[in-house]
Amino acid sequence: MAFVLRTVTTSAEGREIVRTRRVEGDRLTIGRGPACDIHLTDLAVALRHAEVARSGERLAVTVENGLTVALDGRQVGAGSLALATGGDLRIGSHLLRFLPVAAGSDEVAVGVERVTEGEAKLDRDAERLFSLASVLPGKRPLAWLLALLVIGLCIAWPVKTFYDRQQRAERFARFQADELWSAGHLSAAHASLRHDCNACHVKPFESVRDAACASCHRDIHGHADPFRLARAQPDLSAWGRFQLRLKQAFDLPPGRCIDCHTEHQGPQQMAPTPQRFCADCHGDLAARLPDTRLGNAGDFARIHPDFRPAVVTGWQGERPILTRVSGPAAREANGLKFPHALHLSRSGGAAQMARRLGIGASLDCADCHRPEPNGARYQPVVMERDCAQCHSLAFARTGGVVRTLRHGDPAQVIAEVGDYYRFRTAPRPPSLAPAGRRQPGAAPAVATRIRFDAGARAPGPEAAVRAVFSPGGACYDCHQVDAPPAGSLAYRIHPVAFPERYIRHGWFDHRPHAAQSCGSCHQAARSNAASDLLIPGIATCRGCHGGERTAKPVASPCAMCHSYHARPGAPAMVVRQRLRGEQRPVPAAAVREGG
Amino acid sequence: MATRQIPRTTLGEGASHEGFLRHKRFRWAKLALLLCAAAVAGYALIDAPPRHYGGTAFGYVLGTVATLLILWLTLLGLRKRAMTPGRWSLKGWTSAHVWLGLSLTVLATLHSGLRFGPDVHTLAWGLMMAVILSGLYGIAVYAALPPALGDSRAEMTRPQMVDALAKLDVQLEAAAQPLALADAAVVRKALAEDPFAAGLLRRLSGSDARSATRRAIVALAPAGDAALLAVLERKVAALGQIRRHLRIRALLEVWLYVHVPLTFALLAALAAHILSVFFYW
């Protein structure tokens, strides 16, 4: 009985060296100890690790207490294998291969071999070991990975979102991939569109067009005829021409909404329109647009034409002729007679009547002029409400009933007065003695008699009608009367008309001026005729208002009174300020100093 | 080694080395500075209501210049593979790469109008800044570290260092043969200690806190096998030398693992930036 050991080692050059040794006996000891039959130099092996002993047709494997070996791949503390089939015994890094034993043979052949996985490090390229390349993924795969990640996330995904959105009609309430492309927050007013890029960016690779804006902003007016607008542009600098050429090259038509209304500038509100925005063109508009009827306008304090209110300057039959006028010589042909000075006087008859009627010490503007509900302007004066408390149209009392002429209907007045005087018999005043006797010293009675006689001589209905429409008559006091042809009684009242707004292209709001007295702007107290134009000129405004940058109490950029997009009401900037609660009242003291 | 320790100032004029930064008396540095000054002046003087951003005419100009610069800077990767002398030498090219690359921090930042947000535009800007910063780091370590790299080799070549370690392992294994299994396990761990197995962070830190060889010394010192301990001490020294060398190599190389891959991420982000601007114009 013997074991034939066949030990295989590998030289540094990779050559196999085979040594054969014979161990007589039934037992084979295996371990790191030099006394063992099979001496394994592996530090993972105990000094005396295992023992293989022949028992009949099998080989019994016993392992030192607490250790294991791998017997045909199974980790065991003890086991056996059949001689006829052989088997593998692995201890540490060594493999002991027991070859099958032929029947009747007395020798067991054992291959001993070190399995040298993980031992190749000496052979590795030392230079590479020192480089980071040995522990990091290559730069090229990293570059590809990152680039593809960015392309997928920042190009493919948003583009897909765009085409997905074309297929669907509903609004988008949550994050969409193409928001990654947003160049900044939308303005506060457009914040609700932030998930819906295609609300403005309609076609890919086409810049935002005005049509996209107009789909919501339906009633915004342009500023002027586009051709005149183009001609009015200031001469372009070299840089300006370059910009224009750049825009042309990229198919960006000039004059689009977004040229001024720049978006993606942060969650801000629309900024106040700077004065320069207007002054660039209007500062010397007349030079480039010779046929313009607009005066040059830049800084309000320095360059601004005087106001040219639209006033009724004449009549074409019943139709008033509105003309824009300016200067102190301007007159208004509104058809009324009304001396403001007389009414506002503190000492005249009007003041006395005001005291008698309990209106006040004298008449005040507010007694006749009432503001409109929004306070910006004043309601038209209404005769029945504003004049009639003094200028009564009552002409007779029948029983307890006061008979009043109907205002605004001359034909009715003629009929009414005519009828009244046609059937009137004046009762003889009791103070008059019966006819005939005159007593000396009864002068009042004489005067009464004279008046009664004059009355009794009866002007007649025609004369009464004429009196109403003639100097001293109720209508004539205030109205221009068109006299009828001789023999006719068809008196007519000249129509009365005032423009709805005197200054139509500039905004004026009385409310912020409430701290001022009316007379500080309107020279009513010195006006003796209704034809006086009481609209103040620009000099009055300039007392307080300067340009955008001014030492005057009120800095006034163009947009305080004018809108770029013509609109009848308050300018857009003022409306926005009001909505945001930004309008601050100017302290009255500051205004007085400025004035 | 010998020439390395001679101070540069003692070299003659003809032998003095002009680095890529000083190339042609800072020709490219001056050009880059001029470019930045022009951009800043344009930003300050050109009026762009309501404010500067990438979409104004000046913004387009800055963006175009910056894009062309980035593409050209990327070409260094191709250019460096062909070393040529002369007017457009690789050194001149590298000098221009560094200085013009630095000028991008100004150009692209002005192009942004100093506005940043969670979008592709800021992503492109951020990647660009990361690439430039990593490049700055690269210049700094290339200026500072190569002498230390040479010193850390202690007159050995790199294969010699690996070889020395392997020989120590053989000696260690032989010296440990008499040990009991428990002690042998400690030595096996020391044998298995491979300084090259350290990942990026441990290479950068040069830390040997987990050194199995050091632990083996502590564990086996009471037994007092002087021969074995001597071998272990020598292995600790060899490992330390390799670790120092590895650390400097890692410090020298790591920026390229940021610089190059991020450059390509930047190119992708730049493509996304430009596409997005014109897609949603």
C-alpha cells in the first residue's frame, strides 16, 4: 500500500515543474508542518490540517478539530471517498486530486497542485497600477455616459414633451419637461402659463409672434400706423444697424410685442414705462415726420407742446364744430351765457342769494359741479339740479300749485306762457281805491295803479312769450336765443354743447389733485363769460410736475398721462399702479412749495 | 534628479525653460485679458433694455464667441496628440487653451446676465465653470507636485517598487511558516494587503489606517519573532512609499477625470442650451 504524490509547481516563466514522490503506508498526513507527508506552504493551512487513511475500498478523510476541507466541492469536517472513483480534496489554496484506483492495484495516485488565482499581481503592468486608470472607469465611457445623460434629459425629454402637447388639448397643471428650457421665471401676470410653453412658443424654431399675444390680448391697439412708426424711429447707430441686421438674419421682425414686453425676466411686474421709451421718437419727431400734427415731446418740464383741448368753436346748424385750440385767445362757443366771476363773487347778488337759500356764505364750485362716481372727472352740469335752485323757472301760482316752465323745450314754453296770458284776468288789488278818486300823498297806491294798469293793458299772450325770450326774460339770461322771423313766435334756443373730454389724448384725474383748490388751476373767479376757456395750460401743470427726473414735487414720466397703446381711460401705468396700491399721494406741503 | 535640484534662476538665459503659462511673454494671457475687458466694457456701455441677458444682440455676440471658444478649447484633446514645434506649437496652443479658457468665466457669465435658475442654461454654465475650475486645479498641481512625485520614488522605478513589495511578500510567507493557524491568518492578511487595491478616495488621502501589515506587527509583537517582525516593518515602509507615490499620482490625474468627461457633458448641455433657445424662440 502506498501513495504516489505528483506535485505540480509553476516557475516564474510559466513552466510546469512536476515532482513525484512515493509515501509508503495507509496514512497520509497533510499540513504546513514540515513533518507532514504532504507539506503545503499555504498560511491558510494548519500545521497538521488533515489526514487521509485507507479503510477497505474507501479513503477516510479526517480533519483537525474545528477546521474544514472541501471534499468534492463540499466543505466538510470529515468524510470519505471511494477508491474506484477518486475525488478532489481542497485545502486552502491547494488542490489534492485523488485519481481513480484500478481494481487490485495497491497504489493511490495523488496530484498536488497550488491553485494560483489572485497571484498574478506581479505580472500586471506596474505603470498601470500606479495610474488612476486602474481604479476609475475610463474617461471616454464617463464622457459618453454624461453626454448621453444630458442629451436625454435636456434635449430628448423636452422635445418629446413638445410633441406630446400637440396631441392633447387640456391645460397642464404640473411640471413639464420643456420647462427645463425656460430662460427664467415668467412675469407675475403670465405666471399661470408656466407649464404651457406652447401658449406663446407656437411653432418650433419660429420666434414668438404677435398673433400668440393677440390670442388673449384681443383689444390692444397698436401705437400708430406701422409705416409712420417705422419712419419716426430715431436714426440707428452703427450698433443699432447691426442689431437690426442680426434680427433680419434670424427672421425676427422688428416691432413685435415682445420687443418691449420682454418675458422670462423673473417673476416681476411690468415696470413703469421709462420716459426715454417715448422720448426716443417723440423728442424730435417733427424732424423725421414733417407732416405730423404732434408737437415734439420729451421731458415734461422742458419739451412738451402746450395742451390743445378740443373745444366747440362754432356750429354747423345743430352740430357743434370741435376744434383743438391752444393759447390764451382760445374761446369756446358752447351756447351758454355764464359769468363764473359773478357767481363765485363773495359779495354780489349770487352770494346774497346763497346766504338766503342757506347754501353758504357764497357760491362754491362744488355747489354746481359734481364729480363723477369714480372721481376722475366732473358730471355735466344739469340745469334742473345745479342751476334751478336759484334760477327758478316758476312763473305763476295757481291756487297752491307753482307753475313752472319746462326746461329744454321752447315750443312747450311758448304754448304754456301763451295759454296762461291768454286766459288771465288779473284780480284788482284791494289796495286800489275804486276808480276815479285820487288822494294826495298816496304814492304807493299810485305806483300800484300804474303797474296794474300796465298789466291790464295786457301785453297779451304774444308779448308775454316775447318777453320770456328777450333780455330780462327767463331764457335769455342764460341762453342764446334765435329770434323768429317777424310776426312769428317760433323762438328757438341755440343748442348747448360741451366736449365730453377737453383733453382726449392725455389723462387727467382730479382725485390726486383733491388737495388743491379748484381756483389754483381754473381761473373761474376772473371769468366773465362762458366763452372763456377755463382749461389750464401746461404752465399751470409745470408748477408742480416736472419730467421723469426733476426737482419739482411730482416726477412725471410720459406714462403718467399717456398710454403707448391708445386707450380712452387712465393710462396703463396708472391703472397698474392703482391695482398694486403703489399710488402715493403727493404731500400737499410739497405741492405748495413747488407751486 | 541632479538637474531637478538646481534652482532655475542659476540657469543661463538660453537654457531657461519658458512654461506654457508664460509662453511668448504671456501673449495669450494678454489677449484673454483684452477679450474680458472688451466684454465688460460692452456690458457696461451698451444699453439693453430692460436688462442684459443672453437674448439681446450683445448677448448673442457674447454667446457666439463663447461657444466658438468652447469648441476650439475642446479641440486641444485632438491637437495634443500631434506635438509640433513652431508658431502654432503645442505649447502655444496649450497656453491659449488655459488663458482663453479662463476668459470664458467672464464671457459666459456676462452672457447669462448674471441670472441663474433650474434650467439647461444654468446647467451649461455650471458645467463650464466646473470644467474651468478643474483645469485651474490641474494647472496648480502640475506646478506644485511633480518634484514631490520624483522624490517619493526614492530613486526607484515604479516596477522596482512593485517588485520589492512582491519580494517582501515571498520573504514574509517563508518567515511565517512556523506560525500557528491563528497567527498565520494575521500574516495572510498582511500578505493580501495590496496598496493598488485602494480606490480613488483612499489613494487621494494616502491613508494607511486600515493597513493589515501594521496590524500584523501589533498582533505578532508579543510573540517576538524578530525576523518576521523585521520583514513586516520593511513591508510597512514599502507600502508607505507606494502610497505616497500613489497619492501624488492620484492628485495629478484626478482632475482629468473631471475635466474631460465634464467637457463632453458641457458640449451636450451647450447643444441643449442652443437648441432650446431656438426651438422655443
